[in-house]
Amino acid sequence: MHHVTVMTRAGCHACEVAEAEVARICGELGATWSAVDVDADPEDRAEYGDRVPVLLVDGDEHGYWSVEEDRLRAALS
């Protein structure tokens, strides 16, 4: 089973949209997902803070700024 992590930040509208899309897609495909606030960890903030939302699939960076649904579905299939 695949896992998607959404690197996000409080007050980020694009992050909220990405989380909703990831939740829907993962729900349809049976994958798990979680959200991580980049501002909670200095290393995460340094790595991802300028590009949130960032999507990780099974720990590997998959994309940022928006969810490319077809590409995410392919990675989770």
C-alpha cells in the first residue's frame, strides 16, 4: 500500500486544496495519506517551505504547488 505525505503550512489555501484532493484520490485508490506542517521542523521548513504544498509518495518527492491528479493516480497504481 502506498502512502502520500502532504507537506503543508497553516493558513495556506493551496495546501488546503491539495489535502482535499489527496484525501479524495487516496480514498478512491485505497492509499493512506497524512499532512505534515513544515513550520514544525526547521529541516522540513528549509527543505520544503518555499514550495508548499509538496507531495511525497512513499517518502520520495512527487511534486509541489498543486496536485497533478493523473500523475498521482499513476504513482499510486
